[in-house]
Amino acid sequence: MKKLLGKTAVVAAAAILALAVAGCGGSDKKAAQKGVKDTLTFATTNFCDGLEPTEAYFSWEVCRYAVGECLVKFDDKMKPSPWLAESWKLSDDKLSWTFKVRDCKFSNGNKVTGEAVKNSIERTLKKSARARAMFKMVSISANGQEVTIKTEKPIASFPGMMGDPLFLIVDTTVDGKVNFAKEGPVCTGPYAVKSFTKDKTVLVQNEHYWGGKAPFKNVNVVNINDPNSRAMALQKGEVDVAVNIAPGDLQLFKDANKFNTSKISSIRSCMARFNVSKDKPLGDIKVRQALLRSLNREVYCKTLLQNTFVPGSPVLPPSVDFGFDEVKKLDKDQYNLESAKQLLAEAGWKDTNGDGLVDKNGKNLELDFYYYAGRAELPIFAEATQADAKKIGIKVNLKQVDYNILDSIGKKGAYDLWITNILTLQAGDPEVYLNMYWKS
């Protein structure tokens, strides 16, 4: 039995996977004699308070747990490919997409028909503002195993939108009878939810799975928020799989007899936001530029994160073929402490009392930086920002919060600095990400 260690390194990084030899627990003695395990234990960081797919980004966890599936998935080159839909076609007027739904069943045995898919998509659009923001639907209809969606205007990337986990297909006939948030939605994946808490989710094989028998009878997904603790649990054999291992812990998994490590380019980025409201310090462009020029991002990525990241500045990472190197050359806000200090002075911020912090109108320049610790790189970026900003007289107050709280803080604008880890090819199209996070 082997263990899987997953690490998504970003701002243009690599996803690092390591496989470890694992022993079999006492409950798997019969399976151990055959060299297999009945139960897989998976350590991850869980940002979900529930499994209702239309709330926040909880649908991503439902898909990651191998419970939910969409009409479309993405291949290794992020091109839309068949999943629950065997094929699709576009009408001559470029407004209607017709998906042919494969002959399959939900985990409760109910048949997945065009009507069932229609009802699921309608449920998502009704309950999720984020879904409604992705496209404007004029109509949706079903005919046997086909479902047709008509949009207000032509959308070339529409199949990719149907691959967003938000549009995973659920059995709406049991909605209300089954509490999707607490018990998990009824879907089509190789596993179904047996029980859920934020600390542990127990999954069982879906007897009706269309893709064949799942490799394990049971999967226990345990929540270990601290990256170092996840690494220790994997090393000690307490878990079979661990994700998001910190770069500093990777040396624990170099034994080729126990671990195999592979790397792929990531399509994720760490994105730090500045609150540019006029009543905030960063509403002044010179203060923003000063802060940026105080941050030695090369050192963060090469030294602190051991070359698992590359410095950003372009909107999209280099793994997305979108001119990363060319755009980066245009960035004027590279590391330059003297220039940073000069910009602060020009903005009226000076250390008038010798305490090492710049002030204006009797008030020090302080910034509240919000982050969550589930991804190992985020606290590192936050702490490094705090240390470097201090060199030019800016005090950064670190505010570690739960992921869900971070999201609400971001929406309310109740922050100065805010950092998270973002997928830059949502729906397989960078335009979706650009519109969601960068469009003014």
C-alpha cells in the first residue's frame, strides 16, 4: 500500500506529489494478507462548514471527495472533456448547447436523466449568486438523456463552465429529505457520504457507480489544518494520504524506498489584495507602491519556500501560456527599499518620534493582514511581509482566521491586506478568473 502526499505550490509553482509505503491497520487484517487495504485515510485541510454544493466553494470539496461529478471535466491541458455528458453540440445560432447525458445512476439508485440534470442546474442557479454571475441563462429543457441550455449571448467557453464544481449534478428529488449540508448531497461519484463533520468525513463505495468499482470500500477524510502536523501524520503512517505539505517538510519524504515524488506546473496563484478604499492607507497609490517595493518576493520564493514558488506580478502564472515573462518585465515595483522610503515620504508618512514607524497626523501607518493557515505558504508570505514592511516603517498586524471568515472579510472589505490561493483557470478559461477578481 502506498501513501500519497500532495502539494500545490503557487504564484507560479509546482504541484508536488510523494508516495509512501504504508502498513495496514488492525481492521484490515484480511485485506493486509492480500496486500490491499479496505480503508484509505486521507489527511487534508477542510474549509467547509457543510457539504451544500451551492454554498461558498463547498462544491470543490464534494468533488475532491470523489462524491460529486459535473457534466464536463478537464484533461491534462485543461481542455473540456466528457464526464457525465458523453458529448455536446452547439446550435447554429451559437446560443444553445445540448449535452448528451450518459446512462448512469445516482448513489441512491435513481436514474440520471436529462430532466434530473436540468433540475440540478436550475437548483444551482436559484441558490447561488456566483453561478448566476457566470452566465445569463434564457432557458433550459430536457428530452430523454439530453439537456439543452440557451444563453443570452454566445459563450465559447460554456462547456468549461459546466465543469466548475459548482455545477456538479445532484439528485433534487431527495433535496430536503436528505440534508445536503450535514449528510452530503446525493451525487454520481465513486463514493457517497456516510457521515460528515468538519473534522472527519467518512465515505463509502457507491454501489451504482457508472465508472466501475471504487478502489477502497471506505475512505476516511480527516481534517488536519496544520501543514507540519499533516506531514508528521504521513511520516508516522497514521494516514495514507496528505495534501499541501509545507516546502520545509519535503525533505522528510526523500527516501526513494518509501516515497516517490513528482512535480507538475500549477495553475494556481497566491493572490494578495490591497484595500484601496479612500479611507484606507493603501488608497494612496504611493503607499501601495512603497509596500510592494519593500517586499523581497524573490527571497520568499527561492529561500523561504525552497524554489517551489516563483514571484508573481503578472495576473496569470507562467504555467498558463499568457506571456508571463513579457508582462513581468513591465513591473516597476520590484524590491527597492530606498525607493519605498522615498515614496512614503512623498505621501506624507515620516517617522516624527523616532519609534521606527512612519506616522502622519499623529497616527502610525498600520495595516491589518488577514490570512488562513490551511495552505502552508500563506502564513509564510504574511510573516515575510510583516518583517520587510517594518524595514520602511510600516507596521503589519497579522490576523489569522478561518477560511470561511476570510472570504466574508474579503467581501465586506474589512481588511487592509488579504491573501488566498486561487485557481486561475476556472471553467478552463482565464477570462472567468479575470472577470471574477480583476474586472472593475
